[in-house]
Amino acid sequence: MGIRNVISRYFHKLMTNTSLSLWDRCVVFFLQGLSYVYRFAVTLMRMLYIWQIRRSYRVSAAVISIGNITVGGTGKTPFTCFLAKYLYDHHKNVAVLTRGYRSQAEDTGVLVSDGEKIVTTSALGGDEACVMARLLMHIPVWAGRKRYQNALHSIEKFNTNVFVLDDGFQHWQLVRDLDIVLLDGTNPFGNGYVLPRGILREPVPQLRRADIIVLTKAGKLTVAKKQALATYIRRYNKTAPLVEAVTEVVACIPFSAWVQRMGENNCVLEKRQRVITISALGNPLDFEETVQRQGYQVVSTRRYADHHRYEAADYQTWRLLAQQYQAVCITTEKDAVKIEAVQVKDIPLYVLSIEMKWTHGREEAERVLWKKIGA
């Protein structure tokens, strides 16, 4: 197990357990102090833009931000793809702007897809960017922290009139017309503390900036829990439409077929199949539970740190595990874009593909969306 995984699990223990040792309590006290420093820094950054000490830029196109107030998997990538497709289907010239976190071009910026083909690698453009580029036909995808400059390039090159800003709620350089905030319905605010004591990127009251709030993983919640969460959210934002969203599995196909875009809407892996889950995600448990809900028998899991780059030793581990358990391996599309095809030719590897859709509150959300960006 990598050092990042060990640290991640320890932090999770500190955030969720009430029975802590004296040493753990000392660490918690230290982290709580750092949380105040972090909270001050985040607030100061926001105020610098509000006071116009640092400048925000507006482009000649509508900008829709998809973001959250926590770290971890809330479903930003599938929702970004869903919204980009929705806008494209409504005859908008859409482009996606993403940061390309921990990619080689994060500081410089790069065109990941021109809408017809992927023109860079996941190492250069980032995992999420390459997944979106693969899923979004006819929609350009750009990666890099300087999203204003990428937006200008996109307007010039593709005549873009609507941008979907992935992970943009805390991005202040580019002026937005609409802020959509995603909350993980099963763990919306963690333990209530900001980083590093908790998982909040901003204090909960900042939900007041959201124009639309999307509750992901809503299918896992009871009616009572949804109502309680809605009541809590309304303490900070009384007007934004509350939308429920769920993810659905659309395919589970061999890696070789996935690479060639064959059978992308089929689940060819039989139910009750013995499987090994492989992922490098912020929230691997959600992926593993999805695999189990499909009826597969999970006999082993391999979790890597988020954005981990797979190496020869990893492939060999999968090969040995598949032989040991007489099972097949299943991974995500975010992981698949990083896997070298030549390394897994003799590994029974499948790719699970998902899509997100909103199930409740769609009409009100659409009304707000079109009012903000124009029909």
C-alpha cells in the first residue's frame, strides 16, 4: 500500500471515528488549527477578487461552473459530460474547460480534444480531461489552470458560445454566469470542518453562491434523509433549485473493445462473475459498490492513490491476482485512459462505463439555466 493511501486512510479515521488515542487527539488538535488557517486563506482569496485587487475576466460566451464544496468524488466528471451533451443537443457550441489536475500541462494549458479526436495523452492533459474528451464527441475539451486563456483560444478556434467549467466553484479568474454545486448525498459535508481537519473546501454557508444545487447519489437516500438534507441546505440557500441525480451503468466491456469503441452500450460480463476491482479514485468505495450492485462477486480490491500513474509492477499484480482468484479485473474509464494496451493484452480486464442523469427537479433547474445563459 502506497504512503498516500496510508495517510488518506489515517485522515479518514480521524474525521470519522470518535474513539481516538491520545496521539490521534493531538493530531486532530493540530489539524483543527490548520483548518482555521486554511479557512482564512480561502476567504482572503475570495475577497481579493470581490474587492477587485485581483482581476476576474469575462469572455464573450456564457460560462457554467460545475463544482463542489468538498474534496472527493461527488460526480463532477459524469455531470460535466451530461451537461455538455445536453447543451450540445440544444444546438450550443460547447467546450469544456478543466484544470488537468496533476497533469504535465496543468500550468501551460493544452487542447485535449478538438471534438473529433483526442490530440494529447492523459499524462499531458490529465485523467478527467481525457475521459471527458473520449465521451464528448463534437465537443472540444481544454485542460490547464489558466482557463481564461483557454477560453479565448476556444472562442477563436471553435466559435464557442457556452463553456462548461469543470471544478469551477473555487475558480475566480473566470467570471461565471451560472454556478452549479454538486453534493454527495451520502456524505454532503463530512464532519463539518474545512481542510485539513475535514473534507470541506469552503465553509457550508458558501452554498449561498450556488444557482443550482445537485444532490448526487440520491438513489441511496431515504425520503426522510432527503427532506432533512433539503431543510439544512435551505438554511444557507433559499432559492436555488434542488436537483436529484443518479448514475447508471451503461456498459461493462473488455478493455480491448473499449479502446476500439466497440459495444459501448453493452454489459457483456455475466452476472455473478468473480471480479477484482481496480481504481485510483478519490472515492473508490462508490465504484466498488456499483460493481456489486451489478451482480458481480467482488473477491479482491486494488486501490491506488487518486491520479496514480500505472506502472509495470501494477500490471503484474493484476495478472497474478486474476490467476490466483480465477477472476476478471474491472476498472473505471478514468483509470482506463491511463492503461497501456500492450501491458494488459494477457489480463482479463473490463471497463465499467457510467452516465449521470437528473431525476427530480429537472424542470426548475432548466428554467434557471436558460434564464442565466440565454436561450
